[in-house]
Amino acid sequence: MVVSVLIKDKKFKRYISAERLQKRIEELGRQISEDYAGKNPLFIVVLNGAFMFAADLMREIDIPSEVSFIKFTSYQNMHSTGVVDQIIGVEEDLRNRHIVIVEDIIDTGITITEVLAEIKSYQPASVEVAALLIKPQALLRPVAVKYVGFEIEPKFVVGYGLDYDGYGRNLCEILILDEPQKPAETKIWTADQP
Ligand code: 5GP
Ligand code: MG
């Protein structure tokens, strides 16, 4: 069994298996299909990270719907820059549409907040977010995410669309940074201590 995977200069370990991802995405797809029956939703996928999640999620949607893609940059290397450049690709007429934004991961929440503001400016009938992963302890602002795949610890993850410096997007499971453990605190006792 492979314990640790090297991507560029960092070691990662297995975190969420392909089977668990698929099972959860099936549930999300079923839930969204029920909630949006008769509403002809438009799924807006945030590239690049959400491409694999979106591909699998869309296969579980069994109601009439449309899919579109947007892109921007906000994350470099392993630290969020907290700056969202211009969002490109919003072409459809969003007015009075039911929108579901499909995101890979919500970390500080800054990116999704800005995407939501941009989408809402087109006056859609409703907007909700479907995120595969969320790091609740890393959130810097409250965000309402209706559909969440997994809540995870605030550590860097790769795989299943998510990259480390461009690599690892093709992996079919989620891996987490395998940081060396801090050495346990050592106490030195001398003979005359109780
Ligand atoms: P936020 O604005 O919420 O801090 O970050 C959102 C974006 O940063 C995500 O859409 C994703 O592209 C990227 N991101 C946040 N956390 C991680 C992570 O652990 N791994 C990777 N690969 N990207 C992340
Ligand atoms: Mg993203």
C-alpha cells in the first residue's frame, strides 16, 4: 500500500478515497435533482479546480439543466492570495435563472463571496453553492454553502481536480499534506523530583 505520494517537493497522504467521493457525489446529485425539479437550473462551474467534481456531479443530475464555466485566479502555490482577479466566462443570461455554483473547495471563503456577489449582480432567481470540500476552521467570513461534500481539517489538499502548483489534478482521490509531526514534548526528570 502506498503510504505517501510525492508531488513536486511535497509529500501527501491518502485522505478521501475515490469510492467515498463517488458515493457522496451520488447523494449530492440526487439531492440537487430533487430540489431543482422543474426549475431548469444553470450550473456554473468554477475552473480549474472543480472540473472533475463537476463532471461526476453532472452525471448524477437527472433533470433538465445547463452547465457553464467561469474562471479566475485567486490562489497561488499553497497560500491564498485573497485577491480575485476578473471573473471571465459569464455569458448566459442569468436573469431569473436558478443558479448552482460548483466549486472545488472553500478555504477562507473570500473567493466564493466574490463569485456570489458577481453572479447576484445579474439578478438570478436564486443562487446556491455546491462545494466538494470546505474547511470550516479556515473560514474568514460566513458563507452559506447549501451542498457540501466533505468538511475537512484546515490543511492543504490535492487531487480530484485540485492541484499543487499545477500538479496532482488527475488523481482520482483526495490527498492531504503529510507534514512531519512535531516531536513530542519531552520532560526530563531528575532523580530528586517527586
Ligand atoms: P478561498 O478564497 O476560499 O480561500 O480559496 C478558494 C480557492 O483556493 C479554491 O477554489 C481553490 O482553488 C483554492 N484552495 C483552497 N484551499 C485549497 C487546498 O487545500 N488545496 C488546493 N489545491 N487548492 C485550494
Ligand atoms: Mg476553486
